[in-house]
Amino acid sequence: MRFFEYEAREIVKQAGIPTTDFGFATSADQARPIAERIGGPTVIKSQVLTGGRMKAGGVQFADTADEAAQHAEKVLNLEINGHQPRGVLVDTRAEVKQEYYAGVVWDGIRKQPVLLFSDMGGIDIEEVAEQHPDHVGRAHFSTLRPFSDFQAKEVIASIGVSGRPLQRLTPILTRLAKLFLERDMTLAEINPLGELADGRFVALDAHMDMENEARPRQQQLLEDLGIGDEETRQAREPTEFELAGEEVDGMDHRGVAGNVTEFDGNLGLVIGAGGGSLTLFDAVRAHGGDPANYCEIGGNPSVRKAAGLARLVLEKPGVDKIAVMMSIVSNTRVDIVARGVVKACLELGHDPAEKIAIFRIPGAWEEEGFKILDKYGVEYTDRSVSMHEAARRAVEKIQGSADGGADPSEMRQTTSEVGAESEPA
Amino acid sequence: MSILLDSETTFIVQGITGREAVNLTRECLDYGTGAKVVGGVTPGRLGREVHGVPVFDTVAQAVEHHGGPIDGSVVTVPPAFTKDAVLEAIEHDVKLIVIVTERIPRSDVAQMVERANEKGARIIGPNCLGVIVPDVIKMGGIGGPAKDAAKAYTPGPVGVISRSGGMTTEMSSTLTAAGLGQSTAVSIGGDAIIGSSYAELMPLFEADEQTQAIVIYTEPGGRMEAELAAWVKENDSRLPIVAFMAGRFMDEMPGMSFGHAGTIVEGKEDTASEKIARLGEAGIQVAEEISEIPELVKNRIGVTA
């Protein structure tokens, strides 16, 4: 999960790394006293989780508190790349002698964090690494043994930085490396790390990404920053449809029927599991299909949950049919998913045979599942039909019936037959 | 032969009294020649049995009861306790650790891997279904109940490595249906940092006489495929590799996570299209569909269809 700059700066500050005096404001009236406290030239920075702030006019410079308030007003109303700012950061406009870069990321191949440092700060580190490799120092470090100052010192000295800067930068990089591990970050970056006219070093901007999996154990930090569980901080805000999907998945603790992502096509997908969903979504598109959604079923969800997911997808405006497909299942029971999707159709007054374009879930309890589908005339296949072939059939069906189905009132049947859930042994 | 496991491999199940672990234990005992599950560990449950397997409070007790070193452990405990369980197993000289648990933070995984490296142990996973040697032994939930696993997996010349547990079975089943059995199939896990990557398993398959080709399932996110491509180029591998890449649609959606924790496009180099290009450069064929895989394998190992 990404942090806003004002949060990232707070995290940096808490770790004992010096920053300029700053404050967070959500209105011009809040911005003014912060600028007054800072008491000199300030920078007003839009707080959005996207790049390109400067270019879009989301960073403004002010000489007085009144000017700061005016700029805050403007920046608060400026949408950047489709993002409405959370607020503004009112920051000291420091006189910077030189900009440096300090960062920590994971190296998934070495399976260790790597500390990065450059004396060319303020620009993208990847660009520096490509064009001026001799200006980037790096070193992997252990997650078992405590990080020691010398490790930071070596990285800084490796690109020829010596004297007072070396001495002053060493504890900053050490604290950054420690904070990376202690806070379960996947990226901890100070860029630029500014050397001021008086020789002090301060974090002028920071970028922090924390691992979602670590949220439970970083609860205190999130609480301190006022970040609630409902804030997912994904690359884009969840849609209403996606939030409804989360609700379905949260119905009970049995398995997964969620990870719903909205698309705008006409073929609803009830697919799984993790890798199977990725494969099937590609397959539908490869055959010219237009998915209405992405989702994942797995870990043997309840009938209720499977039905909830199917229902959500079926009710999505513009969805004509659903395709129910998975890679071979060994844990999830075929019959339970079959019951769920048939139940959803019946509850909505649809004919399962017409609404379910194809059912391709081979594996555990498939005979029982296929019996249910036989009863309702739903087209299904076993493992002899490939995932791509099943996707192709679903696409063919939906393209052949773009003008809608039969009168739903004629199709209404009792749901009691499939409503009874049989639990796995 | 096989890699990682054979009929003599002994292992324990840490977290054996959990619902999924009880099922998993049954499956492993039933499959092939019957796995030698020599114990289970759940703190506070000493003296119980799970399908006849004795339960202990500690790994040390399990080792003592067995009367000698235990080869492996399947770890299926909640994410907050996984690191400790794995460190405990490593401390008692368990050499092969399959971590089933998902949602483990990366720093924990990195610590486990670092410790494993120090002690010469190997980790498979986390967030994986384990390892199977068709008709011989399985370690983990891979393939499901014994009769289901028997339907999908047969012995043969193909080594399978997959970031998705379910797709390990789907691909193996497709190979089986085409008359191509598997030497060993490994579900390596879907996280950003895992104990054993493709390139790290290749030397084992390379040394295994039974294996004549490799089939891999890959996804966007991470650099493991680039690592494999580099390995193949540097080592002049005797094994042809056929790959399948899922999640191509994700290239249009950077920053969004789908499927597995490690499946996310974060930069230019971890997109599906970039990976396909990299694999191709190394002579690794990338199938458009799963159903094409057997034909591609047969062409490369000179078996006529």
C-alpha cells in the first residue's frame, strides 16, 4: 500500500531522519497557520498518489502565509491524472546546496533488501542508474543480522562521497535501512535528500510503500497515521461493484469468491483459481470476448458465497451471460460451485441453461456437479476441453445471442432444490 | 528418478491439527507408495494423532521420536507464526521445507531463506501446494486427494515448475492426456520472494536422468523469468523449456495486483510481453495456449505424436 507524501515524511521523521518543517492541510485556512509557523518561503505540494505533480501545477511556491493559503486553495481544487488531492503539504522552501538520493527496495532474486545511494538526487533513480552508473552505490544487506553503520558508509563512500557529507549521511541511511525492515516496506525512498547551505541533511520528499500482508502487524503505525482498514490504497480506488465483491467474499470465512475487478464488457466471469483466473481472462480476450469483470474463486467457498458472486456478476448492467470456468480443482468442490451459480440464476429469475454460457470446472466432486448441471440443461465440460476452448465456446455463445434472452417470468423455478447446501466431509 | 523427493523421503507436518493440514496429511499418506509422514507438530497437542501420525509440541520431540534426522517439513500454520515454525525446522536440520501458508510478509520470507541458506536447507514456497513425484510420493496439497492426483499426474520425462498451484495440476493433466508424464512437478509459490525459483531448480532437473524437458507456468511481476533466461544462456542446458504466460492483460494495468501476491506489474521489465521476449531470446518457447504445450514438448524431445 502506498503512503501519501505527508505520511511518508512522518514515517521518516519518526525514524529519526531529519526533515524540513512541514504540515498537512485540507483547506486554505489550515494552510495559513502552518506557513506562518514555518515563517519564510514555503512550497505547497498537492497530496496525490500519482506522479507528475510538478508538471500539472500541483507544486507551487509562496513567499508569504497569505500567498501560501491562496496557492493551497488552487492546488486543493486541481485534479491530477484523475486523482483528487487528499490535501496539501505546506513545506519549508529550503536552500539546497546539493540533492542526493537514498532508497531501499527488495531484490526478489537475491532475496534480500538492497540499499541504494546517489549524489544525483531529485530525478528518477533508474534513469541515473542507466545513464550514470558510477553515481549509484548499492549493497544488499542481511535480514537476520542487525544493520550496522559501516554498511551505509561503504555504499556512500563507493561513489566518492567523503568528508562531512559522508559522516552526516551515514546515520540517515542506516535509519532508512532499519525503517525499511521494521515497517515492512517494499520501497522506502528519500528523494531528494537535500544538503542545506549550512551543511545539514534533510529529507525533502519521501516515497514509502508498505506490504499489504504486513498491515495486521503494522496496525499501530496505520492508526497513528489515521489510516483505516477500509483504505485499500490500490493503484485505483475500488468501484462500487468491486466493493460489493468484497462484501460477498466477506460473507463467511469459507474459501474465496472475490478479488473482483470491474471491466466494461458483456461476458460476466465466475472464474478461478489464482493462476486459472489469469489464464482464463486472457483466453476470453484472445477469442475476441469482452469480459465484464475479473474475479477468483478458490479454497472451497460455500454455496452461498459462490451464489453471491454469480449474482453480483449477473446483475451487473450490460452482462448477458456468465462463463463459469476454473483450472482443475482439487480443494474447491465442483458441485458446490455448480449449486451456487445455478442458485444465483434461479433467484434472479433466469434460466441457468441460457445464462450460463459454459461451465468448465473439472476436478473434485465433478460427477455430483455435472449431475446438477445436467438437470438444468447447462452446458458443461470436463478436463478434456481445454481452458482456452471453453473460453472460446463462451465467447461464441454470447456473440451469437447479443439480442437478449427469453422472457424471464417463464423461467422462474423454485430455488429450494438447489438451495440446500451439502457440506464437504 | 525425480528431484527433491523419493519414496524414502520422511517428513513432518507443522500445524498438522488444522483443518486443511488434516486433509493434506490424509492425501499424502494415501498417494503413490504412501508418504512417510513421521510426525506432526502443533504446540500444546502432544500425544494426539492425526490419521495415525503422532503429534508433538516441538520439532525436537518429533526428531527424537523418529530417532534420526527428518528430511522435510510441510509448514501450514497461520502467517504470523510461519517464520518461527520454519526457523525451528531449519534448526533441527530439516533440509526441505514446503511452506503452504500465504500472506507472509517479505521480510519474514527473506529471513527464513537466509537462515535456510546458512544451514544448507531448501525452501519451496511460500504460498505453494508442494511437490509431487507421480505415482511415488507427494509432499503438500498438490493435486488434491490421492485419487484426483492420480488422474492428473503420471510418471514420465517432463519436469514441471509453476508459480500457480492449480495450474501445476492443469498443465500436468494436459501433458498426461497427451501421453507425456512428469518426472517431478513443483509448485513454487506465487509470492514476490520465494525459496526456490525456476533457475534454482534447474540444476536439479539438469542432473536428473529421467527429465528430458521442462514446462513452466509464469506470470507478470518479478524477475524470476529473466533469471531463468540468463541461467539457460549461461549454462547451455540440455533441457528444452516450454513456457506458458498467464496474465497478459495485466500489462495494461500497472500497479494492480491479480492472482497472487507477487503478480503485479511494477516496472517495464516485469510485464508479460517483456518476459515473453526475454524467454524467447533464451530459446524458451512460449505457448499461446496450454493445449499447445504437449506438441511443443514432443517436437523438442523428438517424440512423435
